[in-house]
Amino acid sequence: MGYLFCFLMVYQKVFYHTFKTKMKIGKISNALSCGQCIQVGAKCGWCTDTEFLKQGEPTSARCDELESLKKRGCDKIENPHGSQRILKNKAVTNRKKGAEKLRPEDITQIQPQKLSLNLRSGEPQNIKLRFKRAEDYPIDLYYLMDLSYSMKDDLENVKNLGTSLMKEMSKITSDFRIGFGSFVEKTVMPYISTTPAKLLNPCTGDQNCTSPFSYKNVLKLTSNGQQFNSLVGQQQISGNLDSPEGGFDAIMQVAVCGVSGIVLPNDGKCHLENNMYTMSHYYDYPSIAHLVQKLSENNIQTIFAVTEEFQPVYKELKNLIPKSAVGTLSANSSNVINLIVDAYNSLSSEVILENSKLPEGVTITYQSRCKNGVVNEGENGRKCSNISIGDEVSFNINITAQGCPKQGKPESIKIKPLGFTEEVEILLNFICECECHKHGIKNSDMCHNGNGTFECGACRCNKGRVGRQCECRKDEVSTEDLDKNCRKDNGTDICSNNGECVCGTCECKKRDNPEERYSGKFCECDNFNCDRSNNKLCGGHGRCECRVCICDANYTGSACDCSLDTSTCLASNKQICNGRGNCECGTCRCTDPKFQGPTCEICPTCPGVCTEHKECVQCRAFGTGEKKDTCERDCSYFNLIKVKDRDKLPQPVQAFPLMHCKERDANDCWFYYTYAVNNTEKEVHVVDALECPAGPDIIPIVAGVVTGIVLIGLALLLIWKLLMIIHDRREFAKFEKEKMNAKWDTGENPIYKSAVTTVINPKYEGK
């Protein structure tokens, strides 16, 4: 419910104030009651079992972390938790422009509106707030203008602002009101001239100016734009001496008056008489921090309209005033309407949550869930930007208390979106006592003749009484007779130097580590000085009582580091240590030196070891072999170490056996490796280069073949020639022999005809 109040301030100069904040840090002492215990932290509980404390343990030992109390055997633990309840949860308004007009208090943009929290110290309570920007939301605009002489030309443009602005703002909301105020400066020296003539007309020459004033409310908020034009048209320029005008005075009065030398600080109260600020000569300018407070209290958003030259100054001021905007004003203020509309759209599209002053010890954190899934935390968790009409965002808010307020009474805080009158009220109730406190028995006989209240399993002593059963007066706590009862074996050390003697009974010191405790009648025992194994007290398999380990079942030894469980020694054949060793403290001690491993099943020097690991070595070292696709799954059981050559492979030593292996892959390449088991670690050293047979040299082979063919041809030719020579010689010899044996006779062959024929020409006459 509420309305949006926009505040436009038109002037040019400003000054600054700075401030600092301080934080307080508190400490909580040892808890002597359940109520004190639950203030220490959310993980702390109080054991109400009357038989819980051991001899020598103080009452404060009942307060411990929940897990620690359970380990110590307490099954009655007081551990209250916080809670929350929604008291008012009116749904956000889904109002449309042009619909039935609602009263400002009937419009809801934030939900829920009221809650009640029960806070346990250290335990945060998370609440979720929804914010939905309503359409046609009421807007009040108060136009505050500097009427010093430098703004003379701007005043003319503002005189017709009312109706024009009403028309423009009607596009945004049907519920719009406008007001007007002006300021000049404090009406005392040195801010203005106090001579009678200058008080009547502070301007020079023939300029006719009105008397100076600090702040004047000209027109309260109205929906009548014509009335705005009329009253603003009657305003006149004034003047002052110094540069800074009294703008902060004016803003403060606007904020607190419901219109929306000097050494005393501004009191932040309304001082208007007949619409004029009457205390400007009495109070100093308000600080920026004071202004921020009052603007926030009155749900006012500020728009600074300043000329270009003053933009850097006012942008710095904007960073100090939440939900404020700075617009660039033209030299004669002609763009003021567009400036207002743009600034309003910018301010209204951002929601920033703020909370009232928190009670001591209470902290609050914000997380915003904005449009498009944007999540902000820290200081940015208070706000969401770029919110359009109808958009819904949410905020997760954690509220945490550390301890209880001194009075222990309920408190309340308020959370609201800056610039809006709507707010969420949160009632804070603090859980300062345990539930068992209500059932306490006052003056109980269990507290030494009624000297205390028996509650939550322990005595809460009356004033002036001390001791676990309130058995002593404070003035008799330490006497020689009582101290004798705190010395072991009549020694000189009181409570073994580990405690204090209270009423003749040792109350042991508390350690910084809450898990560590002294105990015993003379505080001679503790639970942290027992033997350790693997840097764990009692090996992590027992508890330390009076400096001696009490081992869990199936464990033995001074540090409970020897397991009696033989299941870890069972080999795959279900034999203890594979029948080749003894199970000692859950670990096999192999009696056969050839066998190793956790169950004496590994024999690095036995036949078949090389073949067994060949495929895994091949896939891991060279990425080949039958197991290259399943190498990571099947072959990660050993550590692979590559070496450059065979000379770098390790050699057998007496400490552990080692097998040298030589295997061949599918490409007839040899690879060399060693396999060894060093304690429980399996190690493979492999030569990183394969040793493959060299390939044939083609050129010599071809040359050899060609040469062979040529030589064979030549040999065949020679053989053929030799045979022909031998044959010819035989034939010639035979011929010669036949020639010698032949008998020749001269005769004429009867069938012989001479090859010459003689023909005589008949005509030839022989001449």
C-alpha cells in the first residue's frame, strides 16, 4: 500500500558531509546453563542427562556440539530450533490502467507484509519476499526550484510546466499530483547582504527581485495543473552573495513537513510557518547522511536537474543518495519535462530494499532473483533493475541473531523498497532459554539443601553459591582444608595442574579443542594423550580414556592399530594369505620369499608372468595389442615407467624379486620390460623403443638378380660355344679320317652337261 513520491530539485551547487560507522564485537563465555549454551552457536546442544558428567568435569561440559555429545553417550539433548510464521499475507495488486481507482493504502506491491520469527543464536531464518510492480501506480511530484538570480531564464519555462507535465504523466498513471517550492539561501550574513536595501531587493541595477528567503512552499500537492501554472507564474527571482544555495535546507523541510554564525546541526524537524522556513538562520545545513535518512523515512525519490557543467558533482551526490537520479538540464530548462519522465522511468524500474536499524547482534543478508534468472548477492542482493510494469521479482533474506538482547524482549524491524510507502514488518522473538528451563525446580534438594534451581539436568546456583551441587559459598571456595582434597596421593599439585579446586572438588580445565577433555577425581586423566597410529588417536579405532586406548571390537594394540579381522588376508582361493604366509593385524606376512602382495598371491619370478602381463604392457607402452581398446579399464593395476634402453632396466635385488621379460608383437618386433612387486606396488619398467628386424634392401637384391641372370646367360653361352667347338672338332676329325680312307677315280659324269652353249648366227659371214 502507498504511493510513489518523486522529488525534483532544480539547482546547481552542493556541498558534502562525511560520516563513519563503527562495529562492535562481543565474546561469549563458557556456558553454565542450557540457556547460555544455546547462545554459543546453532550446532551446540545441552545434555540434560543427570548422570552424564564424569568425575572432575565441570557443569559447562554439558554444552558441546551435538555429534560430540552423542559420541560421549548423551541421549537427552536440548537443541531448540528457530521458526517463522506469516501474520499478514495480502496478495500483490494486479491493477490495470483505467480500472477502478484505488486508494494508495489499498495497492500492494510487496508480499508478505508481516511476519514473526523465533531466532536461535547462530541459526539463520530465511524469508522470501515477492515484489511486483503495479500498473497505474500513484505518483506525487514536488518541483523544488532554485530562485537565485542565476535561474532567471529557467523560471519563464517552468511557469507553463504544470499542464504540460500533467499531460505527459497521464501516459504513465491516472493518479498524478504536483507541487512546487522554491529556495534561495539562509537569510543571514555571509550568505546574503543584510543591508535594508538589499533585504528588499538583493539584485543589482534596475533588476526587480523579491526579498531573499531560505525555503518557501508555494503549492502543496495537487492534481490541478492550472493552479500550478498560476502560482508558479507569480514567482520572482531573488539573489544571494555566496555560491552555494540552501538546497539541503529546502530538501529537509520538504521531506519532514508533509509537502512531501550558525553552529547548531539541523534537527531534522519541520519549521514551516505560513509555508516559509523560519529556522534557516538558526540551524546549519543538514548533512548528506541526515538527508538520506529523512528521504528514506518519507519514501521520497530525488531527481536532480542540473546543467552540463555540474553533472560530475551531482553524479557523485547520486551515489550517496539511494534511489536518486541526475538529469542534464538545458540552459533555459526547456527540456525539463522529458528529463522528469526519463528520470522517473529510470527510478521506477529499479527496486532497492532497505531495512530499519537492526537490534544488537542481529545481522541480515539479501539475495535477489531478478528478471531473466539474474541472481545477485551481497549489497547487490538488495536490488533488481530493469523491472517493467507487471514484472515480479523475489528476494531471499536471511536474518541471524548472535546471542540474545540484554533485555531479552521481542524486537521488530521493517524492510521496505526505497521510495515506496509499503513495508514489511518483522517481529523478532529470541530463543534465550531451553524448553527444560520451564520445568526447573527452585530450591531443589538436589542442589545441596536447596541452594539452587535444578533445571535441564544440572543445578543453577543461587546468588553467592558455587559448585556442581551449589555446595559452597563464594567466600569459602579456596581454603587450605578444602585444597587437601584436591591433591592426589598427598602430592603438591592441586588437581594435577589441570584444574581448579572448587569446594574441595577438582573442576578440570577446558581445552581450546572442545573434543579434548581432562577428567578424573584429580583431573589426572585426559582423552587426548593416548598412542597414535597414522596420525590418528588410537588409530581411529578406539577411544582414549585416562591416557589408555580402549579399542573397538576386532582391534587390539596400544594404539588400536592391529586388526583382528582376517577377511583382508583371504586370497582368491579362500585361504589365509594363500597358504604362504601369516595374517598379522589384518596384513599378510609372506613366509615364502617368492610370493608377494597383500594376500601372498603374486609371484613375479614364477613361469608365465611375462605372458600374463604382455598385452597390458603392450597397450599401455605402445598403444597396440589385443587390449588397446580396453587398456584403461583392464590394465591400470601397475605403475608403468619407461626407460631409454635395455641397460636402464632395473636389476634383481634381494629386497624384492624381479622378472626380466622379452616378448614379440604381431609385427615380429621385440619389446623388453621388467615386472616387480615392491611391497604392494606393482611396477613395470619398459624400454620405450621396439626392436624390430630390418627390412630388405631392394637395390642390392635387384642388382644381384640382374647380375645373376647376366652371369647365368654368359655361362650358358660359354657352355654352348664349348659344346659347338667340341662338336665341330669331332666332325672335322671324322671328315679328315674319311678323306684319307677314300679312293678317287677320274671319269665323266654321264648326266653332266656343260654350262656353256655355243650358237652360230646364220647370217654371219665371217667378215
